[in-house]
Amino acid sequence: FLAVCAVGLGSLVSIFANGEFQVAQFIPVIIIPQIFFTGIIPLDTIPYGLGNLCYVMPIYYGATPLKLIMQQGAGLAEVWPWLAALVGCIIVLYMVNTLSLKKYRKL
């Protein structure tokens, strides 16, 4: 699920970019914040309440079940809400990609 979500996020970036260099300029805006919200850094130590931004980052919904499975031995019953949220992110990205592709690119 996480790979499909990453492809959706990448295609969203490529829709708005006019060239390869502009895609490279999106990396600090899209990729680097995702690293902070994977759980490598505890979210309660991020200042000014910015840890709450994790709820709009798809990587949070992919990294949390992995952490639960590896650290606590959680099963599918414990991680299905996280996977459902990841599927929700995939659906939202698909709809945004479809609408923005129709608006910003001529087919």
C-alpha cells in the first residue's frame, strides 16, 4: 500500500512540475518532512505542535503499522485501522491526481 501511495504522491508532484529540475526542487518540500513523521523522531518532541502534521503525511500511516509489527508483534487485527487510513490516502491522492491532471495538462 505504501508503494502505491508513494507513486500517487510522485505523480502529483510531476503534474505540477514543468521539468525535471522543478521536480528536484519539490524534494525538500515533499520528501524531507515525511522523514520526520515516520517515527524516527518522537512526535511529542517536535516543537510548536508541528507533530500534529503527521496526520496528513501518508508515510505516518505506513510506518506506524510496521513499527507495531516489528516491536510489539502486532497482528492484522491491530494494524488494520492504519492500513485503512493508508488506503484512504491512496484514494484521496488518486482523486486529486485525476482532477489536477484534467485542469493543468491537456490530454
